Amino acid sequence: MLLTISSNQAAEPFHPGDRPNALVLRSINLKINKGRYVAFVGTSGCGKSTVIAMPERFYDLVRGHPVLDGKNLDKMNLRAVREEVALVQQEPKVYPGTIRKNIAMGASNQYASSVSEDNIIRACRSANA
């Protein structure tokens, strides 16, 4: 896998929705090659989590785009992107409802209620949960 996130130096500032006056990123150019490990280090609020969340399109760049294995993730259907990219934050989000519903959330809404118990258990084991 090759991940590239680029936004030229003329990129417009990125402002998160919950803090519209906070400048998180002015520009970024990042390339991570297959088999490499990368650590994002910085003070609280400097944009580490934002950069990490960009490939899954939790945030979209105003200019520039994330590319994964040559595919422009901005041009892909959001569901297709999330089938290609997975992100586990240091504090995972648990949504209202049952744990079963949280696990089944990856299935489309019309199938979420029909996900088999075996598939739920298999997902838990796969995640070492």
C-alpha cells in the first residue's frame, strides 16, 4: 500500500466543523510507502489525529487529496473508501445502541439487522475483542 496525502502550499486552511475558528492544517505533503512505520508526534491540537483520519475521509481537504495505491480517495464513493481503509483511533467511538449494532454498523443499513450471530462473533475474534 502506498498512501499519499498532498495539499499544495497554497492550500486553504482546514477548519474542523466543531471549531470553525481553529486552524488545524494549512498545508500538508505526506507519502508513506508500503511496509513503512510512521509516528505522528506533536502537541495537543496540532492536527495529528486529523491527518490520520484523512484517508478514511472523516475530514476532506479543501485543496489536494488523499491517494491510496494510486486511487484518489476523494473521487471514490465513501462506502468504497471505507472498505479499503480502516482506522482505529486511540479512543474508539461507541455509538448509542447495542454492541451488536456497533459491530454490524459496517454492513449497509438494510443488512445491519440481519447480520448473523456467527459473523458478529467472527468480527469480534478478528479484532481480538
